[in-house]
Amino acid sequence: MSASSIKIYVPCDATALALGAESTARAIAETARTRGIDIELVRNGSRGMFWLEPLVEAATPGGRVAYGLVKSADVASLFDADFLHGGAHGSRVGAIEEQSWFKHQERLCFARVGVTDPLSVDDFIAHGGYAGLRNALSLSGADIVKAVTDSGLRGRGGAAFPTGIKWNTVLGTSAEQKYVVCNADEGDSGTFSDRMLMEGDPLCLIEGMTIAGVAVGATQGYIYLRSEYPHAHRALNAAIANAYAAGWLGADVCGSGKHFDLEVRRGAGAYICGEETSLLDSLEGKRGQVRFKPPLPAIKGLFGQPTVINNVISFASVPIILDRGAQFYRDYGIGRSRGTLPIQLAGNLKRTGLVEKAFGVTLRELLYDYGGGSFSGRPIRAVQVGGPLGAYLPESQFDTVVDYEAFAANGAMLGHGGIVAFDDTVDMAEQARYAMEFCAVESCGKCTPCRIGSIRGVEVIDRIRAGIEREKNFALLDDLCDTMRNGSLCAMGGLTPDPVLSAIKYFAEDFAVR
Amino acid sequence: MKPAKINVVVEGTTRKASELAEPMRQAVITAIDANRHKPGALLPILHAVQDALGYVPPESLAAIAHELNLTRAEVYGVVTFYHHFRDKPPGRAVVQICRAEACQALGARALEAHAKRTLGIDFHETTADGAITLEPVYCLGNCGCGPSVLVDNDELHARVTPAAFDKLVKAARMAT
């Protein structure tokens, strides 16, 4: 491309593609060609404003100008309106950074997503990429771990365990081979921040994992990616190849003499493999069944070796901590929830997408100020936060603050930060039944409370709904939930009672006989 | 709720990949050669076989076990554990409908019922003309714009109304 060519951004994010971004991109390339206009088409990640996808941006001399909901049929008129120079058009949004939805976010982890070419190492570095790893390479392993610990970063996969403590355990072990494993088995409904990051800024994840490897002395990393994410799979493989080619992965990371290899492994459609010990068994080529703990994966993890295993967003939060310092990151957030959380607005909301905010924002602000209320226009009746194992919350709980402890205090779970909204047409007894049904489908089968309890749970809820010995069966369901909660080996069986019991507690009227 | 999966056929099952019938022989040998050096090679091998053939043939399990020095029971246990692996060839297009909560909030239950009714099949079944296999899936990461449908593990569709579903099924039939 010549120096005079204008950059046009059309997302290659899976949601944007599902909304037609591919044909929009093709139409732009084709129209530019037939009109003899020199453009450079960049396939970026999504800015996270799904109601505007496909969102096209033109890099004009005065900055990037966005146009929303651009279908292929609109492309000719965009050229007519000279969108390459920010011309007026019905779909013109203006500068994304000036939109109030975007302006008030605190994008640390997602700083580059939607901005850069996801696969370009040069673009990554030009936007602050690899600054964290460069710093890390000049530090001792202990100092890197200390920075992560001091930042207050907690596991973003849902369990919220302090990341630095995990890393420190692995650092303190001596072993021939240690591993860094990324849990990219993002199976919780309502969550897509891992996917967006892997598609929109995969090098950020690669950088975070490399820092972890350098810190604890691990030379091999694996990204365990769910098979339902074909777009992320392609993006990761391409970004890894580019990182190798540019000397940022391999036997001599950036001339430091440190060795770090990275490979993507595909899961195979098992929700339970998002549980870290199941994931490790799956990576070893076995059935993805939960392991007893202890031993912790940090001591005996993949192939019995010390293993750092973290979620995508945990790893992707590390580069900025090593770049800007632990204090910089720690200054965001409240209480024991430090830093920012990429929150995902999903389900029945008008403006769904990705909102990265410091901890402390309320559910209500997210649902109404960011989410714009329901998509259907009906009242929001219930929200489920934290995936299929998260409690259902009614309107009276919407002032809950995004903070691990605040959610726990309400018997709920912040989890991976996915928020699913339902309008008033939802049948909460049906949702409770589904929670048990899902557990039955996805249980690994190792422990009885989960494997059998979930099937019995479906049956008991069916009897309650059919009006058969209701009082007895409510008591039985309570008892069953108690057994699952306290007797299950992992969170799958242990937390399935949360959506069930919260549905009964807050939406009892839906359990009436019909 | 897991679908009934593989019936192990012991008689006539070869332990040698080289003795499998084509195109299985080529797919299994290629998958093993490309992955056997990897630690934890079984899943990558099963993926490679299914990517090539559309399913993991039950008659290939003994050969895979033999090559990896595993028992046939171990391989059978793994292949049946994961929802992703099929034991019979799918239709010419695989249509997966998301059943998870975020899609439910936007009408996935109605879409699921519509799909089963109009195609005349249940989940894990294939239409009589061999065109469409219908499968459930639990989240496609498109939770902001459901109901979501994935075709052939590659082509994602958002905001799929029953009418949009009919259109994409028609397109899938035409394409194959």
C-alpha cells in the first residue's frame, strides 16, 4: 500500500462477522477497487459495541471516524458521502473514544482491542505491546511475581484466587519441566471477553503467558481453547506464528536467552474442562475429569509437573502491570477487588457488548446506563451473573456493586463478569430446571452428588411444577441442593444449587402449578 | 442426557491403521503421524480424524489405541466423554443451536422447537435427505446477539429468528 492509502477498519470479531462484517469488508474492498481508490483494509477486533456492528472506522487525517450498522448495501453510499474523510452519512457515529458508552470505561486489558491489527506484531508494539515483557526480562522471577502479587490481581476466570500467590508457589518448586497453561475454555453463557481478547489482541495473551513463563521458569505454554471458538483458534495460531517469526517466542525470547514455546490445544465440547484440573487431564489426552486437590496444580499440575494455570483475562492483565507497575493497577478498584474487570453485557439488553470498568460499578449502572435496558423493551425481571452456576438476581439486588466480596455477600458470584439479562417473559422455574439439566449434561461423572443429584434435581423440579406432593418435594429439593453444595468435588455440582435456590427464593410465584 | 454413542465392534476390528479401509486409513495415519510426538496426543489425533472425516469411526479406535500404546477402553472412554466427537458421519451440513441462558433470554427455546419441527428431527439426528445434522451447543460466545447458530463449526449467525433459521438452512442445503 502506498503512504497515501487510507486505513479502513472492519472487525473480524466473531460477533461482528455473525452480524455481517465479512460481506461489509468485501463490499468496501470491491468498491474501492472499482472506483480506483487506494485503501488499506485492516481487520481489527471489535470495540465491543455490538449494537453498532458491523462498525466501520476510517482513519482520517483528523482521527478515526466510525460508522455503525454498515451492511454491504450501505457501502456505495458511504463512498458517495466520502466516508474516507469522515463525511456526513446517516450511519456516522464519530470518534469512538468520544462516545459516552466508551469514554467512561477504563480499558487496561482491552486497551488495544478494536484499535490495532490483531495479528501485527509491529502494530502491537506501536501501541505499548511487549513493554511489560521487556521490563520483566530485566527482573528476577521473584520480582516479577512480587509485582503481580502487589497489583492485587485475582483470577479472572471466576474463582478470584490471587494470581501472584499461584505464581509464587510454582516459582518455589524445583522441577525439570514447568508449564504455563491458559484456561481458554470460556464455557459460561454470557461471557465472551476471552474470545474477544483472543480475536482482537491475541498477542496480549501471548505476552502475559510469556511473562509467566519467564517468572516461574517454565519453558512450555499451552492455550486450552474450547472447540466452539473457530475464529479465536485461527487468530491465536496466526499470532503465535508471527510472534515466533519476530523472535518473541522460542529458544531466545527477544534476545534474552530465555526459552518459551507456546501451542494451542483444542478442547472438545466439555463444559467441565473449564475446571482447571479437568482441563489438565484433558490436555494430557484423558477424559476431562476433576482431580482431587491437593495436590494443587501449582505443585503437581500438567503431566505431574508444577503448572501455572490461569484464565485468559488474568494473563492478559499482566503485561500492563509489568509495564506501568503494580501500584498503577492497584489504584483501580475497591476493597479486595483491585484493577479492572472486562464486563460482558449479554442476553436481553439493548446495548450489549464489552465494558471494562474498575471494580465498584453497580449492576444497575451496567444494565441501564450501559445496557440501555432490555432489548425487547419490556421490564428486566432477572439477571444471572457469573455463568450457568451463578445465582439469579431480581430487581431488588441491582444495586449490588461489582466486587467479588459484595456478590458473595448476596449469595451470588461475580465469576468471569458475564451479565445475562432476562425480561418479564422469563419462566424462572424453567430456568431452575435448566440449571439442573445443564449439570446433568456436563457433569464429568466422577462424584455422585453432581452426576446423580443433577438428574434427580430435574425430576424433583418437574414434580413440583406438576403439583405432585409439592411441600415434600420442595423439602427434598432443598436437601438435594445441600448434598450437592457440600458433597460435590468441584464447583460444577457445588454451585448448581445457586441458580436453582435463588430462583425459588426470589421468584417463588413461577413455581406455582400450571 | 448424553447421546448414545459408540457401539464397540470387536470382531473384524483391525489393530493396524494400515489395514483400515479408505478413506479412514489415510485420515488415521495422517492424524497419528502429525501428532504422535506431542505430549497428550490423543485429543489432537481425534480432532484431526474428525476434521478429515466428519466423525471418529468406531473401527479406527483400536488402531489409534495400538499406535499410542493405550488400551482400546481408554480411547473409547475419551472419545465418548467429549460432546464434540461423533461416531457416525454427519449430514452434509452440521447446524448447532445454542441452548445456553443468554440465548434463552432472546428466544432460543422457541428457535430450538422451530428447528426440530421444521427439520423433522431431534438433536443429534440427520434429516432423511442427509443434508442437515442438528446439534445442541452450550454457548458460542455470541451472548450479546443471540439466538446464536453455528454452521459447520465455522460460520456464526447472530439474532437468528425462525425465519432467519429457515433461510440459513436453505442456504446450507444449496451449498452442499
